[in-house]
Amino acid sequence: MATHMIKAGFTVIGTDIVEDSRKALESVGGTAFVGIAEIASRCRYIVLSMPSINAFKSVYSELAETCSSGTIVLETSTLPIDVKTEARDLLSKKGVVLLDSTLSGTSEQAKTRDLVSFGSGDKNAFEEFVPMIEGFSRAYYYLGEFGNGMKMKMIANQLVAIHNVAAAEAVLFAERLGLDPDLMVKVISDSAGSSRMFQVRAPHMVNRTWNKTQVSNNVFQKDIAVIDDGIIKAGSPSPLFSATKPIYIAAVAAGYGEDDTASVYAVLEQMSKVQK
């Protein structure tokens, strides 16, 4: 995201607890600092991408102490709405606007500026942020009141979870039928049976390159929990999503926790061997 914003002409400064990530930012023309306070004191526009609830709470608590009134924070993480709402309320007391603007896409898609932004919250603040959003995404949507961005992300990830396992089923089925796997991926990607997840992950399943992690199974467990909570609160039937959850749990248990979710193929492959 930072790389594309720099290419779009924005001055980008940032921070990460991982030194290699800070070095990566500087290697593409950005400026990296160790602490959050340096970012807060210099930036009117801040983008957050957090891996966990605890990380998010730590960051927004520090932003509440260091940001100037009028700062706009674009929160892109996949986290429970009530946690984001707590952050919005705390920051608003300091005159800081928090936008819930989740992103749809993998890290590989982020590298090619193939992300879609689901924006929600203060409309004027969101519109002010649009030029920067356009810098790192291929499309954006303003969805209304705060939290609607996260609701849309839950729906997107619900489908991602289902389509990813469906892609694994299809790749394994093709292998059992004796079809050329590369040709199958090419043909199905251009057919009515395709999905974005099939196009993104089926090649990794065929080539067994799930070690090239875009979204790890460990991280996706957090996303599954967020979707699960949303489904329960909405009282919405979800038989297909429910059927995928044990596959992802099995992937972690089988040692693929840090591998990409394309590794669910290995779980289905092992299941097929047991069935034989």
C-alpha cells in the first residue's frame, strides 16, 4: 500500500514493530520511524493495518494521546465492529476521526494495486481521504454509517472462505480425473465456474506453493472468528461457511498455520488418502 501511494506522488512515513518492514518502507522511498508518536505528530492522514485486537488497542490508545485534533485515521483491519467502535469513540474525544475502511484482497493483490476499499463513517472525512485510497486500491465504495465497512468485509471473507475450499475441491477433483492441472486452472478460470479466489489460489494449489503466504491460516482464524460472531448476531444461516471451518482448523493442526490458506488443498488431499 505504501509503495503504491509513493508511486502516486504522496509523501509516506510509517512505522512497524518489525525492523525489516521499516527497512522495506525506506527501500521504496518512504521514511520509517520506530515509534507511533513520530507518525502522529507529523501526519494529518494515517492508515492503520493491524494483525490483532491487542495490537489495534495498543496503537489507537497511543494515537489518542499523541494525535492532533483534525487528524483522520483510516482503519483497514479485519476486527470486531465493537472494538472499532470503542476506538472511534475514544479518538473522537480528542478531535480525531476514525474511519472503518476495510480492504478486500490478499497481500499479492495489494502488490498489484488490486485491493477494494469498503469505507464507512464520517462521509466528509472519507471523501477527503479518497485521493490516498485511490493511490493504493483499484476501487472504493462508501457504505454509510461507521461499521458498514466491516460488515461488508465479513460478507467478502465469508465468500473467500467458501470459494477457497471450493477451489481446493475442484483442483483435487481434476487431479483424480487425470486432467492436466495447469490446463484445468486456465480453462476453469475462464469459465462460468470461476471465482476470484480460484484465480488467485488454484495455481498455488497446483504448484504446491502455499509457503508463499498471502494470508496465513493463523491470521485467517481471526477473520473466521469475526465472521462467526457476525453470523451469530445476525441470526443468519451459514451451512457452507460452517462446513469450511473444520478444514481451516485442520490446516493449522497439520502444521500449515504460517502457510497460505491455499494449503487447505493439502488437507483435502490427505482426507482423500484416508478415504481410500
